[in-house]
Amino acid sequence: MSLLNDLINLNISEVTKKCIAEYIWIDGFGKLRSKARTLPAPVTDPAELPKWNFDGSSMGQAPGEDSEIIIYPQAIFPDPFRRGNHILVLCDAYTPDGKPIPSNKRHGAAEIFSRPEVAAEEPWYGIEQEYTLLQRDVVWPLGWPLGGFPGPQGPYYCGIGADKSFGRDIVDAHYKACLYAGINISGINGEVMPAQWEFQIGPAVGISAGDQIWVARYILERITEIAGVVLSLDPKPIQGDWNGAGAHANYSTNSMRGDGGYEVIKEAIHKLSLRHKEHISAYGEGNERRLTGRHETASIDSFSWGVANRGASVRVGRETERDGKGYFEDRRPASNMDPYVVTSMIAETTIVWKP
């Protein structure tokens, strides 16, 4: 094993200019896939990278008789696993004639963020990505007794100690790996349900918020793979008196961050209320199991907002109320939401849409 570890950590830049690019994309089931290729020299601009292809029939994205899907490099991140000049390459997927396939949500989001009125507002996002760590062979939360339950919720949120915190080594490894990759990860914390954690991405502008969330998820899944632990983005992995997992979206625009921004925020929240059902339908699978009106959630069937109210659909912070400008938090997105869909939809509703 010592030799294996030596080979894994081998610094090939000492003997060659070649480097490895790990191409990452999203399959037809909303899951991440990747494969690697050798580049003749280091690359820092995705426009310099070649397009590639994969078998879409194996991923729910194409029929077997016409299975080729083309992936276009869109963003580059330093690779925390191989290190050196090696890179992670986030891609989106197209047909051979250049049309985005239905599961390519990035393309539509990029179109919204490139609209002049949206770009002028410079939408900022801070995404709070919650997730649960599961034991691999029994699909039960990490640290929970097999076939049983830990003590009730209360001591676990931001808790420390072997009886309160399960998986901190994985979480801290992920934190540092994201920083290495140039992802703007702004923090981590243990969540209310034991074995549930959260990392925050942002502030990130426009399409980069979705890019960074997807690559951060990729890095986390790779780390849990190494640790022999299963990553779950299910919004309610354990039924009963346990908190679910969300991906709260903190959001602001230039107008909201400027003087008089509180009135802009209230108008934006009003627009979101008018499109509540449309947003809920796009905010993640299984969200109805989480948005029950309990466990720090609002009911999925109604829209509400309030200052410092974590039981509302949208929360406005006390600081924003006091300063008369700032941001708000959409607490409805589920942990398994597509960040391209959620971020672009919020921007389209609050900036572009005219009720």
C-alpha cells in the first residue's frame, strides 16, 4: 500500500509537460460522471481544451442507435486529487449538431445570465449546500447505531465531540480541497440532524454559482468514495422527527445592495410569491417530504416571508432590515436541486419577469 500511495502522489511534472484533465459532466439522472484524458501541456482557458464525447445511451441521454453526446469544456479548476498542473474540467452536453440536450441546464442558465438587464444587476449568490453522510453497506447515517437512533436533535448543530459529530475528517478534507480548487467555499458547519453537514459557496456571480456548486459536489463525492462513505443529497433521508436537507439560496442584486434596496427586495419577494408553484416544481425531487411546515421549513403549499423567520419560504436578515439594503434567503430549494435551474430562475423571476 505504501508503494500504491507513492504512485498516486507521483509528481509527473518533474519528468513531463503532459498533464491530466478530468472532464466532469451531469448525466440524464442528475448525477455526476467523469473521465480523464492526457493533455500535451498545461491549459488554463477552457476554450483551449478539445471537446469530447461519451456514450449517452448508458446515461439516459441518448438512444443506443445514436448514442454519441458531445461535451463542451466550460470551466477549469485545479485538481486537488492529482495536484500539480492537473485540472478538473466542468462540461455541459450537446448533440453532435450542436444543440444542448434536455438535461443540459447550464446552457439555458447561461442565456438568462447573459441578458443585458440581468448582467447589469450582477446577481450574487450564496448557496448553503446541506448533505448527509451514510454508512456504505447499510445506507444508514454515519455514526448512528445500526437499526437504531441517536439521541434527539439538539446537541448536534455545530456540535463537537465523538457522540455529536460524525464525519468531520471528510468535511474538513472537502473544505481544504475546495479551497485548493479555487472554489469560493465560505464555510462549513455540522447540521441539526447528526451525520448531516453543510458547506457554503459564495458570493458567486451568475453562472459561476452553479459551476462551483457542481464541482464542489464532485469533489465531495470523490472524497466520500475514498473514505468508503456514501454521500446523500436526499432532502429527507430519514423520516420522522429529523431535519431534512436543503440548499438555501442567498441572493442579491446591485439594486438590492444599494441605497433603497429593501424596497427592491420586497418587490422581488412579491414576484417570487406569484410564481411559488413554478419555483417549487423546479426546486428538487422529493422536496414535499422536507417542506412540511416543521423542522425549520415552510409548507410546500403556501408562500410566506419574514424577517429572521426560518420557518418562512423566504427569510430576510435583521441586518438587511436595519440597513435598508442587502440580500434575502430563499429557503425552499432542496439539497438535490440543480443550481443552474435555481439560480437562473430566481434571476429571471426577480429581474426579467414583468407580472
